[in-house]
Amino acid sequence: MREQMLAAEKVKALEWRDNALYLLDQRLLPQHEHWQRYETAAEVALAIREMRVRGAPAIGVAAAFAVVLAAQKLVDSPVSTWSAALAADFALLAESRPTAVNLFWALQKMRDCLAIAVQQAQPLPILAAQAVAILNDDREANMQTAQLGLQVIREASAASQHVMTHCNTGALATAGFGTALGVIRAAYLDGLVSCVHVNETRPWLQGSRLTAWELVGEGIPSVLNVDSAAAHLMAQGKITWVIVGADRITANGDVANKIGTYQLAVLARYHQVKFMVVAPSSTIDMQLSSGTAIPIEERNGEEILYIGEQRVAAQIDAFNPVFDVTPADLIDVIVTERGIVMQPNQQKMHALMQDN
Ligand code: MRU
């Protein structure tokens, strides 16, 4: 299965080569596959803010390499000045998006690494190695979660599943082949998925533009629906699993994810559809006791009022929160590379994070 999954790694969101970060511009997909080279942390911070790179793990990886880009500018300065010189870059990157904790987790890893690296004569290779490790660990976490998620699906039923997913949690959102979409890929390779129902994911259309592009590119049977068709599909018995990713999971198992996830969880419980959240442990924020403390990003209302250049709404103000919080008691299972948490709660999340 591992070999098959590696072979399925066809799409990439980012690449580090020639001492620069390359990002596939996700605003332009699926019409244009445009890669851009980034050489400064400020450019990468803007790319995160503008969602040229997006998805919690990919944001974290991009930020880690942005710190390396900033450090590269300091090679001619005394090492003793590096920490102070990089403070502004860390702050800029931390301001780029508020909800996905992977960003802050990756920046903290880079900060911790910097503290050690500046004690050496050559800190740059140490920082670069840390960023590469963050990328590789995320890729490996995708492999682990895919296999664990597959195991959960298989143990629940040997029948072929109709899966609903929301937003994009695939290769475009991670350093590997995805979290929720990684599980869906593995389950498909194992003959356990007959159809993936892709929610369009208004207003940024991560479902119709990105997830659909990934699934169709691999020949995985999938069909697109508007977000508001979810209840109807579940009522018709057409969905057996909802499988989604996460931007932040708190110590009690509450999950922040793309706006619309919470209503899917409510619907899933009402229709007795199983609800799985898949995320690397870098998405778990044990500092926050519950989801009510998660900062929820609100983006420009123009994302709702316009489609592309074309205004589609009347002259009205728009409210555009782009994440919501699903309470732990609506979640059947959280799958991480550290293990599976059935019916998550504070005690189980604590045990998961302590064990390894
Ligand atoms: O606003 P986005 O596109 O960055 O939101 C992404 C999501 O909500 C994903 O579900 C989440 O980051 C998990 S990606 C593996």
C-alpha cells in the first residue's frame, strides 16, 4: 500500500530548490499551473495571506522555508545579530493567517532551531535542515494517517463507501498526498471507495477547483455538489462517511476547519453518517482548552460578492468567516500519525499527545 500511495504523489504545492521556495499558485488552479519562485520571507508571507499557498500543513512548511530565505540574507552579518534581525520576519509570517496552528507550530520549531543554530559558526544549513525535516515529517505523517484512516474505514465495514469531503486536504494542502484526501486515496486504492462527493466549498471553491482537480487527475470516481446539497445527499442515504481535515484541534478534541464543516457534522450525526477528521499532530493545539478560544479568520467580503472579476451580489455587505468549529462530541474519530482517537475528548487527546 505504501508503494501505491507514493506512486499517487503526483501533485505538489511547494518545492525547495536552488536556495529558493517555489509555490504553485493555487488562486489560478485548475485553469493555470503557474509556479513562482520566492526569495524573501515577506513575499512568502504575502503568498500565504493571499492563499497562493494554503491548507494548514502547507502553510506551516512554506513559513519554515520563509525563515530560511530570511536567514540567507544574513550570511554576511555576525551570527550574534541573527536572532534580532529575524524577529521582524517571524512576526510578519505569524500575521499572515490566524487559524491554522501549523503556521505557529512551524515558526516555533524554526525559532527553537535558531536558538541552537546561532551557537554554531554556520547556522544556515542547520535552519535549512530543520525546514526540510518539517516538510519530510509532514509527508511521512500523511502516509501514517492514510493507513490508519483506511484501517478505521475497513473495520467499520467491508462494503464500498460513498465519501463526502469538504475543502481541499490533498497534495495541494500538505507536503505529501494529503490528510483527509490521503485517507480517501488509500481507501480507494484498497477498493473501499465507490464515489467521492466533493463539496464545492464556497466561497473560495477549494472543492470544485482543487479537490476535484486532484481526484479527477487520478481517475478516482468523484462528483461535485454545491455545499447546500449535503443534507439532501445524506437523507437519500448516499453518504456513508464524511472525511475532512483540520486547521486546529484543541485539547478537548474540538476541530476548527473550513467554514461549513460544522454543519456537515450536525447533518452527519442526524443522518447516522460517520464523521472522521484527519490531521497531523502539528495541527493539535494543547494550549487551547476548547474550540471557543480558536481565532477564526474573517476574509474580505468580496470573496462572496464577486466571482472572479464579476460582481454577483446586490449592493449588500458580506460577512465572510472562513473557518468554523465542530465540537468534539459530533466527531466519531480523529486520525493522526500518532494514533486514532475514537469519540475524542480531553482525556483521550491528552493521552495521544503524551504517549509518543
Ligand atoms: O482556507 P484554506 O484553504 O487554507 O483552508 C484549508 C482547510 O480548511 C483544510 O481543510 C485544512 O487546512 C486541512 S488541509 C490538510
